[in-house]
Amino acid sequence: MEQPELQNDLIYWDKHRIPVNLTVIFSLAVAVFGLYSWFTGNDGSIRGEFIVLLGLGSAAYSWLTNPRIYLIYPEAFFVVYGRPRNKKILFENISHLEMRQLATPDRLRVWLYQGRRVVLMVKDPEEFQDQLQRALDDFRRRHPEFSVIEPEASPEG
């Protein structure tokens, strides 16, 4: 995935709502337990090598799939996962933004033209939505070819 080009162009950034990736910590603890049982010979019914691989595989999967930081730039925004993975979402691919407010904490949804959505769980969702919407509006003002075209209401007769 691509890295952000210039740090000077950064408009706004925020961290993920959950500061510590507990799944990685738990998975590494499982891997350490697997190493211990492998070397002590206390395998029981499950072999230590399998437990080590299961723990390390779970830790790698969690590291690569759980976001850590969200960055807004003038042309796109980035979702930064564990190194080396970043996801670049260009503003030209964004349909609209939506704040989801339920009994759970607020989540910002970014709807793409392909019908998919990206759910963002930032620490300050209202401020992030304001900054992202402002950057998206500025992008659409600079590039009118990517502006959202509202369908015209046709009179029914």
C-alpha cells in the first residue's frame, strides 16, 4: 500500500477509539504458552507447535486488520493499520459520509461509489466528520468532475 506523500499536506488526524490492540497481546500470550508447552513436553492432546502457529497467525491477522490511525489529506484519507499496511481512499471514490448513532459509540461511515462502506471508529467522531467533510467539499470544489450530481425530481403526472 502507498505511504502518505507529504506530511506537510496533512489536514487532520485522529487515533482509533481503542488505544491498545488486546487481540495481539492475547495471541502473543497464546504463542508463548505454546512455546512453553512445546519445550517442557506438556503437550496434552494439542501439540505445542500448533499452539505457537495459531497464536502467531492470530497476532499477525489482528495486526494487519485493526486500524490504528486515520489521516486526512487534500486528495484522500488514509487508514493506517499495523506496519506495513495502509489503505488509501481517494475522495473521488467517496459517495457520502454518514454518522451512525446507536446504543454503541458513534461510528462514522464512509460510503464509496461501489456500494461498499468503510466504518471509522475514531476518538472524536464529530470533529473527524467535520474535517473529512470539509476536505471532501474542498476537493469537489477544486475538481467539479467528481462532484455529486443530485438526481432531478421529475413531475409525476
